[in-house]
Amino acid sequence: MKQPAVRMDVKCLRAVLGVVSGIVLAAALLAFQPAAFAQGKPPELAAIPPNKDTDLKFYAADGTVRNGTEALDHMTSDADLVLWVAGNQFFAMDAVVGAFQKSHPGVTVGLITLPPGLLLSAIQGGGWVYDGKPYRGTPDVYASVNLGHLRQLKATGVMSRCAVYMHNELQIMVAKGNPKKIAGIDDLVRPDVRTSLPNPVNEGIMQFYARKVLERHGLWPQIANGKECVSCQTTERNWFTAVHHRETPERIRDDKSDAGIVWKTEVLEAQRHGAPVEAVELPVADSLRDEVSYAIGALEGRHKANADAYLAFIASPEAQDAYAKFGFVKARPDELALKPIE
């Protein structure tokens, strides 16, 4: 008569163990989810703006370059190294990656050049959506125009060291000949001037640099008009871009805008391609040339050896010279040394 009672106890024990195991497993899975999920929100794949094929590249070992969705397919499957870097260096990356592959033959490289805040959102969300299709994955190396982005990655335990690898400065891009006679930051709110400015949501140039200058001049309320958005008209005279270094020269060329804050290197790149634009140089207090720094680091990932090799390469004379050809300012040797993120 006692045997059934024993079997019942065993069943109860198994049930309890099953519940406990489920709780432990759920806790373990939760620990490995992106930060948003751990805070009670499911992670969201970041959306790549439309028609950005040229910001998505895959460099094959034979020297061919693929773009767009084909590049994303390789990036999430068979790339040996994946780089996500601040978009304002897009025009230098063929030379930089080419020099890296020359010193590391056989290594295939995936590259995304988009606003660093957008890249960070994709890291936190676990990937992208482009043309309606999901592409899951994160980079091996991430670079931004602000160390704050890298500190967020350190806080989630996916990055520990970084280096400053180059510098830049702000300028105002205007039409060739400067027909509106724009002389400085205060002219951006003149009633006869239409502006194309980086958005304050995910474009690092505005988030960390240009907005600070505009606020110091007391112009931010007039420009933003209480709006923080992407690809939007904030006033009759101001447009916030999605990818400013491509949109602003196009808008000036098409007579949709008269001026826009950009990096010095972006004016040079637009001119190299024949865009009818020129630069208005700014004083140090407005150009921020003494504080604009690009920071780079490796994420804990599947291609650690290649990521470490790329970080070593980026500090080499070959990489620094490749960037300098496009107007970037070389970093000092002490800046190029990897250091713990503080």
C-alpha cells in the first residue's frame, strides 16, 4: 500500500526539478540577451535607411567588392572580419581596407558606414532590417566619433579597450562661390538661408559636436523647433538628414538647401566628385578641431584574431597615411595605443 505513495513523491520531485530547471534556463538565456531585452523590452533590429547600398560593402579576397543586400548576406555568413564605422569616413574605406587586405591576404571584410548612433542601436538590437529583410549579427570592430558610445558597450560587457585613431573638424558647406555670403554659424538662422543639418537622433556629428556649437550660439531652438527627428523638416528653412554626408551636398546641388554643417573631410570628398560646393572655415571655438576624435575598439566576437589584427593595423603608418590622403588628421602615437575604456 505504501508503494504508490512513493511513486507519487517521485513524480512530485520530478515536477519540482522541471520547474527549477526551467527557471535556471530562462535566467541563463536572459543573461545573454541584449540590454533592451534584459530591461523588459525585446531587442529591435535597426533599420538601414533606404537606398544605402554604397554604405554596405563586402571586400572579397580576390579584390572584388559587393554592395547592398549581397554584402549583408556575406557579412552575416562568411566574412572573416566585420567593421561598422562612423559613416563620415566612407570615402576613405576602400583605401583603408585595401591596405589592410594587402598586409593580411585572404581575409574577407564586411563594412557598414552609417551614423554611429544607428550602428550602436544595431549592436544593441542584434542586427539590421534592410529592404524588408532581417540581417542578424554584430560587428567585430566598432568605431564612433564619440567615446560615450564605446562606454555604453563596455557597460554591457562587450568591449573593454579602445584607441583614438584620427581627428577632424567642423565646417559649413555652401554652394560654390558662396552666393549667400555665409560667414559663420550665426548666418545659419538668417531668413534667406536654408539649412541641411545632421539629425540629433543618431548622427554623431550633431549629437556630440554641432549641437553644442549651435546651443552656445543660442540657435538650437530656432533650428530644431522642438523636434528631434530623422529625415524631417523642422522649419520652413531647416531639414534634418538621415545621412548628412550624402544628403547635404546633394541638397545644395539641387538648390534645396544653401548651407549645412559637415566635417572638413566631407567637403573635400564632395569636391573630388565634382560637387559645386565649397567650405566656410570656422574659428577653433566652432570648428572644435581641438576635441573631435574618432574612437575604435573590438567587440567580444567570433573573429577576435582578425579584429585584433585590424586594430594593430589602424595604428600603422600605412593606415594613418590612407586616412590622411582624404583630409583626416593623424592621431598621436600615445592616442593610437589601446587603453581600457574608462
